Amino acid sequence: MTHAPVPEDTEALLLEHRDIDALLEALLAALSAGALVGSVDALVGSIDAIARLDDAIRVHSGFEEGLFPAAPEKLVTRAGDTAGDPLFRLLRLEHVQIRELSGMIRCVLGDSGDLAGAFTMAANLASRWEAHVRREEKDWLGG
Ligand SMILES: [Fe+2]
Ligand SMILES: [Fe+2]
């Protein structure tokens, strides 16, 4: 189903999705390896991986929001919504949740170095990211 507006350069956004997929995989790998080894180097590697992922998520989602229709005042359905409004409202909400989780992982690793806790959160982030991207590619970018 088409929910205009579809951006002109969908290919660039799709490539960014694949880049972020790879950064997420790298984070999960660093966290699981780090939890086994338990060294300072492993923690530093995980902190580096979440920093790169968190930055990429913020840049990507912020850019997308510039392409979305103007932000609604509230995250609720309103009279006069156009066909695409509920979709973009949901995508914005998912961005907030994804950024929040990514930022929390960054804080947890930086503050406490809790690799196992960060891994659980990163697995949650991966499933949220996957569902979000599937929705964007099907209902927005797939046009
Ligand atoms: Fe998005
Ligand atoms: Fe996206």
C-alpha cells in the first residue's frame, strides 16, 4: 500500500538500513565475545561498537524525519488525518523508542561495563530495529 510521500532516493536509505544492520551485528558479536572474555579491551570494543551504531541510528532517523510529513502535535489519531499520517506517526514513535534504547545501551556500557545486560538490551534493539525497517521498506520505501 502506498503512503506518500516516497523519497526520491530510496536506494540511499535502503543502503543505510543495511549499514545499520551490519553495525548491530557487530555490536552483538562484540558484546557476546566481551561477556566471555571479560577483558578491558573487549569492553572498549563494545563501547566503540555501540557508539558507531548509536550515531548511525541518530543520523539516519533524523534524516528520515526530515522527509516525513510535518510532525503531528500529538501521537494520537486525529480528525482530518490523511492516509499516510498514522504510518508516519508510528514511524516517529518507533524512532524515539529505538534511539532511547540505543542511548541506554551506550550509557550502561560507559557507566557500568555490564556486557551481559547490554547484550540483552541490544537483542531487544535488534528486534525493534528489524520490525521498524520491515515496516518502512514495505509501507513507505517500497511505495
Ligand atoms: Fe526509520
Ligand atoms: Fe529507516
